[in-house]
Amino acid sequence: MKVEGFVADGYEPVREVFRKLVDEGRETGAGVSVWKDEREVVRLDAGWADAARTRPWQAGTLVQPYSLSKSFVTLAALVAVRDGALTLDEPIARHWPAYGLNGKEATTLRQVLTHRAGQPRFPVAAAEVDLLDDAALRESLVAAAPEYPPGSSLGEHALTYGHLVDGILRAAAGTTLHEVYDGVVRPALGLDAWFGVPDDELGRVADLEYADPAWPRLLHAAPWLQIPGGVLDVERANSRAWRQSVFGAVNLHATATAMARFFAELTAEDGPVRRLLGPELHAELLEPQVTDFDEVFGTRITWTLGFVRDHGKIAKGGIGGSAAWWSRRHRHGAAYLTRRLGDHSRAAEIAAALGDDLTVVGED
């Protein structure tokens, strides 16, 4: 497999690391992008975009990066806050009365966005619900008691994040996650990234594959990913129905270039995210909100409203190995997006070639 693309002077180590990943067979389809000072200084592509290995991975290849999707759910929620439909700290139940049951009466949007709402997974009652039945999955969260009192503990809301925000937007703003993302967020930020891939973009989507058939069972987060069934099933994930659905916690489809550019512009005072949200909400988005042991990650972590943050980076990744980040030390945005579902060692090696460290640590 060839490595296509370019690197600017000084970024040659990134190409060498990527080439090694491909040559060793650790990577079969991925893209790398780095943006610095408003230009793309690295764009590398290698491998195949399809399971049959007939379509080369290209710069425009879209792939599902799992939890990296959550950052864009956050932006949709903050657009509703910007527009005055709700606030970060009032009880959600003021707008969504049905949700305010069984210990969720005082749950706030801030708690949802920082993974402290006590619903890090769908309840057992949803075990027989199809993963594309949005309404039934939302109702299962409405009926369920939280696993812990909201605000008292921390655990990434691995699959529930998007459904919670979608329910809040429907109740408070009379709109949906998809409508806010596709109608406001995506065009404002110029993102080549989609919830619900349109018909004319489907040909760019990469097929997911396991690095190891046992991968879904070996994940530390596996207990939080079992309901509804099928989220980690690549046959289901590679289906047209899934790609054109909106499962906000995990199924954005994006290019590496789009994610790297987004993170490169994320903190800019004259950037598109600040223009979208306004100065106050932009600052809220990036500021540390909570530092604690995250039971789903299995480590101490600092969450902003939509990202993982420490002294070296503002970042978000997803199970399977994809990651994107803003380097606070080197002031570049970078992304490694892969279709080969394994661990994060590949992205970590690319980051190391850039002088970055993707180790998750709390910002105390």
C-alpha cells in the first residue's frame, strides 16, 4: 500500500511513522492531517476505503470516528443556549417535564455535556430496542433512574450523549440534533462531516473492519456499549441505514482534513467556533468543567463541555483508534482517522512524531 499526500518541511517524521504503520500491517486504511497557521501542512492517506480493498483511501474519504462525534453534539446544544432556548444550569425538566422523574428532576444540560448526568449507558429495559429506533431509546432514558445522583460522579455517556441532547433540543427548542447540526453548525464551520450521510456522499464512506475479531469484547468500555446491540457490529455500522441515521454519540462521518482543521480553529479568538457561539459560550466550551476519575475511560480526566483537556492538548477520540486534537504547546490541529478498529497506539505514534502526547491525564 502506498502512502499518498504531502508533508511540509519539518514534518517528514510524520510520514515515516505513518509509512511504518502501513508497512507493518497495523494500518489498512487511514488519513492523517495537520493544520498550522491556517494551512494544511500534512495530508497523508494510505490503504483502502472498502472491505474488498478495491477503493483506495483518499483525502476525501469519510469515516466514522465514534466518540469524536460527541464534540459536534455539544456544539448543537450550545447553539440552542446561544439562541436562548435554554441555559446550561437550569433543570432540563423545565422544558422536558417527562424527563424529570426518578431522580432526574434537577439534572442540567451542563451535567449532560460533562458526562455527569448519571446515564452513561442505556438501561437494561432498552436491550431489545433496535439501535435505529431513536424515539424508543430516548423514552428508555426518560423512564430510567440515573445510575448515580446527577453531578455526583463521572463517566463518559458513551452511547446516550446524542440521544439526551436530541431529546433536550426537541423539548426546549422544537428542533432536533440533526436539524441544528446540519442547518447551523456544519455550514457555519464549513465541515466536511455529516450526521446522516446524504445520498451523493455515500460513495466516499469507508468500511469499518476489526483489527482483531475479539476487539469489541476487549474494550475497557465494553459494559457501557452493549445496549442497544449492534453499535460495534461492523456489518451494521457499514450499512446504508446506519450511515444515513443520526446516532449522535458515535456516528458522525468525517474526513481527517475536516477534523484537523476544526481543531486548528477551535481556540481562535477570530475563528469560526467563536463566531458561531459568541465569546462567552466559546470560553465555556473550552474551560475545564470537571476533573475526576472517569469510570468509562478508566482514568482520571478533565472534561470541558465537549472535549478532553490537559496542559498539552484539547482533544477528543473514539474507540477504534481515531483521534483529533489541538496542541496547546505547538499550536497545530491534528487528526488521525482510521477504519481499522483497534487501539490508540497508531494515533499516539503520529502525535509523538509531532511532539504531542495523547495520554489522557487530568488537568489539576
